[in-house]
Amino acid sequence: MGPRFGAELWPPVRASAATYRSRPGRRYPAFATDLAALARLADGDVLYASKPRPTSFGIGLLARRQRPRPLLLDIDDWELGFFYRSGAWGRLGRALNVGNPNGLPWTWLCERAVKRADAVTVASRFLESRFGGILIPHVRDTDAWDPARYDRAEARARLGVGPRPVVMFLGTPRGYKGVDDLVAAVERLGGDTLLVLVGADLESVSARRWAAMPHVKVMGEIPFDDVPRYLIAADVVAVPQRATSDTVGQVPAKIFDAMALGRPIVATSVSMIPEILEGAGAVVPAGNVAALAEAIGRLLKDRGEAETLGRRARERCVARYSFAAARRVLFPLIDDVARRHKGSR
């Protein structure tokens, strides 16, 4: 539950089986009058806030004050890192944008309040070192995302790629995710190799530029539940993160999508990616287009190596990054927090 800044829910979750409750979000000072009503809607016996932001953690703190109960906070990105990439003048401009409820000054204050949570979970080792807490990486339902459940030939037919080798990037193609590096790398391969970008804003300048290239096919946002039906078509899945303040604490969730589906992965050496993919994927230096092209080309040519890496990735996902793996850590944590809360009353 939370404020919605826009006309409707984020498209990838709009068709989800989960039920979402939202209220229209507004800028400060109007948002300040919405906080109490939003907090009253947080009616769970245990609250779990997503990200140290006023629109989640801030509401959770107020809801706990209205009715005492445990409040956990999950941190999956270094939010201030997104603001700091813009340099001193850009940072100053963002600091002065006090009307944005999730702007720099309010996010900075929320980071200072992280210790007020009853427990903290984090998605990367960088975040663990910065905020403490318990490391619980992104996970996937590896039973539902079993590659045996999806028809690869049907997926490729739906994409209209024919017999061409397919390199896929699936996600929102922002600059720090290295999509331009990937476009250049696949162009170096030549031949009939096709790069399929799934999840782009088709009206954006970048998407129109990429779509004009003969080796690139651009597709718009898709429902999250449909991700396996696209990724299964890929011969190689690429996660070409750049090394920036945006990515230093981030582990791209799309790595775990590809791992769950047993896809061969080429990624860059950013954050925890080398640890996650050690022996189960190809890892190259961030921003090195030549190395990225070489690794992708090698896996496209050597199907034996690609299949081995895909199988290892799937096995590692089941063992470490599955729902079952997360439950082994998360459920005892929630039980402990609830027990401590009950004992303190």
C-alpha cells in the first residue's frame, strides 16, 4: 500500500494476481496532510517498508506511532546514490527540490532514521556495510520459473526473431544499466545476431534511436508475470551495469530472473555480481564494450559452455536465491521481531 504518483499503477504489476491498494500521491506541502491517512491504511500486525523513503518508511514510522507494532525496513538500493551522480550543482538543485516527497532532503532524513526500524534487511553487501541489517538478496519463485514450464520455440515465434541468435536485455533501460554499451557490443559481433530490448518506453528518444538500428529490436513494458515467456527465448541474457553511484549498492533483479530460467548470462563486475555469478556466468569489466562483445560472442558460438553456465545458474538460484532460501532467513527474523515486540509491551 502506498501513494501513487501517476494516473495508474506501474504497468508491469497492473495485471498481477496480487492486490494493490494505492492513494493518489501529491507533492509537499499537500503530501504532509496525506501522511496520517496513508498511515491508517497500513493496518497489518507487522509492517514491512520498502526503501528508506518518506512514502514507505516514513509512513511506516507514523503508522507504528499510531498503533505500536513491529516495523521492518528493506533496503534494495542506495537511494542517495541516484542523486549524487549529478555532481555538485545537480545535487544542490535536487536538495532544493523540497516539494518532491522522495526528493534528496527527505531521503537523506530517512536514511538517518534507519536505526529506528525494528529490523533491517538489505539486498547487497555494500548496503549491509552501510546500514547493517541482514542480507537477503533478491529471490525468485524457482518452482514457478522452472524453464521446463515454458515453450522456447513459442516464445521465439512470438518475438518474430526466426533462427537469429538472440541477446536479450529485459528491464527499464536507464543510462547506468549500460544499454548503450550493450548495443555497441552486439553491433561489433556483426552477422545476424539480434539484440532484443524488452521494457523500454517506446516513445523515448533512446528507444527510437535503438529501434532504427538493424541489429536491435525494441519492445515496450510487459507484465512482470510474463517475464519468463520472454527471457526463455534468449540465447544469452546481458546485464551490462556501469560502475556509478547508482549501481555501487545495487544488484539487478533481472540477474535472478535469468538464473531461475537457466539462461546463460553475461554481466559486468559491479556490486555483488561477481560473487553471485562465480562459475555460473560470464563477468566482464564494467564499461568495456570489447570485453562485453567477446563474452557474448563466445557463448553464442560455444553452446556447450552456454548450456553449462545456464544449468549452474539455475542450480545456484534454487539453492541461494529462491523463495525457499529467503524464507529460511526472513521467517525467523519476523518471528523474532514479533516476539521481542510482544515482550516489550
